[in-house]
Amino acid sequence: MGYWALDLGTTNTGIARWNEDTQRPELVRLTDICRAPDSDEPLEAPRMIPSATEALPHNGFFERFCARPLLASRFFIGRWAHIGRPALEKNEATQKESYAPLFKSYLGKEPLRTLAKLEGRPLSARDITRRFLRELLYSVHQATGERLRELVVTTPVDAYETYRAEVSQIARGLGVKRVRFIDEPVAAALGYGISLGRDRNVLVVDFGGGTLDIALVTLTAKGVRGGQCSVTAKAGRAIGGNVVDGWILDHLSEKQGISLSTDTHDWERGFWLRAALAEARHVKEALFFEETALFRLTPPEHMRRLEAQLSGEKAKPIKWSRQELITLLEQCGMYRELNACVEEVLSAAMESSVSEPDIDEVLMVGGSTLLPGIYARFEERFGRNRVRAFQPFEAVAYGAAAFAAEQIATSDYIIHDYALRTHDARTHQEQYVTIVPRGTRFPTKPDFWRQKLVPTCALGEPERLVKLVICELGIEDGELRRFTWDARGNVKSQGGNRERVVVPLNESNPALGSLNPPHQPGDRTPRLDIQFGVNEERWLVATVIDLQSGQKLMDGEPVIRLL
């Protein structure tokens, strides 16, 4: 039996396992229910499963009989629901009363709340969750041949005990014999590779489709081994990607002359609005990476306001820019609420004697962290070396799978590649020499990387200054594609045939020593003995010796803090 983990989300759910061959976690691709079975584009979170459910009746005596708990825990007979992508597609035009777009937010607080109806019978949050999990476990069995008997489930830090009890009871009724839980911030920390070498203050920014939740937690080795963390402060806002989609649709529909506030029960209008909302989401996600995107959907003329029809201008696709999206988010108060949420957490943390400099790591979780301006704000405030954001969709599920397999790291390592920028002596083209590859455990020896270099005299002039420009190289992990951020704070996708993102980290202040006498152009004699190491505080430290004069220009001096 493998080690399995379930990240049960409000909008999307992930099922992950620990791969014994690669010694790393992986999301399982369930092509029948996942978001985008034929895609490898990370923005689409292709292996995630929409947390949507359309309940189906138990047809016939045999199927109803096999739905009883004793048999349901042993056999998969019949279908109880459409879940994930099929549930969304089957309810795109008209939502059936047996359809529930979400259930997690109600399970712990109101498990008996009616979310849907099937043949006139109410279905509670508990009923919907049971049907969703049953079909999820069945899909796993079909795809992998494994019947899950042990499972680690992630839980929000503010989850009631009733939430754990509900999930545990439902899972056990479906044949899972052992259910363990891990707090979502702990899972995120493990998924992002934070080790247990010492206690950590970690700020987790969970910005998904439904809500914005920010929590400052303390991780200890003992707590993490039990899947738990200590919450220092937390705050939340009812703002998520779904709300942003609505803002975009309101704004662009106004440009097309259609009002969204009237005739909402009309079938044709309802169909168009749901299609337009999906198009608004596509535009939003396109602007994560591109400067402009096209809102292609146009409404039928009779749905437009009278003055729009009388103007004689037909509704047209709208070209929209990233800057216009930023302006809209500012006008709607998203950045203001984000800042207020952060301030609320930090203010409460001060009461526990935890100040902003005491925060060791900032973890970005959820697809809405990719919205323009989000990462840049946290980078500016906390520093690039503290913000981990390269796998917002997978981090929680990955961490839970590592926890399930008891693969909890006990030593620290660097998660990016770092390089020294040099220049080709003949072409003067920039070159990047990796000095600290990702995965490097630290602290290292002082001479972890050591070479004798010739100053390039890039401008054809004598070289008087030693300039050590250190660059972060975008993450590229084999077939995996991950996110990174350029020097302007814009998100980029790495991997495949994409150009690697290179971010100079100390370009504004690279002069770290002077050569006396200056090094002359054309002199190919090695002049500098350069050594790099990483200390226990993640600082890249450098020792530089002028081989001509024997002078130490730098002696174990910190250059830049790594991540």
C-alpha cells in the first residue's frame, strides 16, 4: 500500500501520494475528473479536482442495497455522483437541484445544512461530502488499482473538531481504516521544503477561490511530527478568486452594455452569465503571465441595455490589459483588504511578542496568489529570500503526502539555483556560472564553490572593481513546470521550452573590492581566487583574494541571503 494524502479544498481538491522510486510526492492524474486531463500548463492546475458534486440516485434494489455502509466500505458498485470536471460541465447551462458546487465550508460548522436535493429529498453537507469522497476513492482505484486503506487529510487551522470527526467517519465508512490529519500550514511548510532543524515562525498566505486566510504559526519539530502547529495569529477576508471573477465580469459587461442585475432567472441570460463568468476567469488567469488578454464572449443584442442597442454599435470582444486588472483590483479594494489582513495578523502577533523580523518564512498557497501585485507586495515587505511561492496549487498536498510517508526533512537546503554573472571575454555576452545549486544543504564549507577567475573587462577598459553580481535562476525541474517571479514581481512559468528567468539580486550594489593595480584588457592571467559558501543563516559568504597582490579583498563577508 502506498502513502496517500487528501487536500480537501473549497474550490479544488488534490489527491497525492509518495513515490518510492523518485522519493518525492506527486499529484495523481485522475483523467476522468481532474480539471485539465490533457494539459501540462501549471496555471490550469491540471491535476486538481474541482470540489463540485452532482448527486445521482441509486437505481434499482441491488445498487441501493450495496450503498449500505457495510458493503460500501468493501465494494465499489454503481455510481453515486458526478464529481469534479464532469459535475461542472453537466451543470454549466442549467444547475440541477442535485448539484452542489462546494461543501467543505459547511462540513465542520453545519454538517446537516441542505446543499442540494435528489428526487425531492434534501442532501446535507455530510451527504454531499460522502458522495464526493466515494467517487474520488473509486476514481483512484480505477486509475491506480489501489484501494485506499490509509489516508492523511489536511485541515484548516480554524477547523472545528467536528470537521475532523465528520471527515474521519465518512472516510471510515468508505473503507479507509486509518485516517490521520495534518494542519494545512504544516503541510504547506513540508511541501515547500522547510526543515525541522529549529523552531520556525511561518506566515501562511492562503488565497484561493473562496477566501483569503492569513495565519502566523509556529512550527516545532515535535508539533510537525504530530501534524500540528501553534497558531500565533490569524485573520481572513471573504475575498477569493471567485469574487475577482465577478468583479471582472461586472466591469467588462458594463463595457458591452449589459446589466447583470436584471432577469437573472431567465434561462438564456443565466446560461450566458455562467459562460461569461468562465471567460472572465480565463482572462484573469491569462493576465497572470501576459500583458494583454481578449474577452471574446459577446452577449446577444436583445440582452443589452436599450441605450446600448440604440447606439448602433455592436458588442465586440474586449482587449484588456494587466494594468487595467490591477486598477480594477485597486478600485474594488482587494489590495486594501490584503494589507489590512496582514496588519491584523502582525498586530495580534505583537501581543505574543512576535514581531515582523521574527518571521522566518512566508508561504504562498492558492491560485489567487498569482494575481498581479500580490507576490510583489510580500516580496517588498518581507524580502525575496523569505517568500516561497513556486507551487501554490500543490504545496499542501505534497506536504501531506510527505507526512504520510514520514519523509520529514531534518536539515535545511537551498530551493533555488544561484549563479555568478560573468561576461564572455570575446563577445562580452552575459554568462551565468552556478555557484549554489538548488538542493544544497547548508551550512556548507567556506569554499563550497571555488575558482580562479580572470576579470573580463567587459567594456574594454581596465577593471578596477570586483563586482560579484549574484543571480537567482528560475526553477526548472525536469518535466515539471513551476512558477517564478522576475525582477519586477511578475509571475513567470518555467520549464519546457520557456526561456529561463534570471533575477539579479544585488545589481544595485555589486562593488565589493578594488584591484590595485587595475587588471588590463587582454591579460588572461587568473587574477582572482573566489570562494563561496553558505552559512547557517542562509547568507552567501564570499572570500576573494587578489592573486597578484596577495591581498584579501573579502574575507567570509556576506553577499546576499538565499532562499
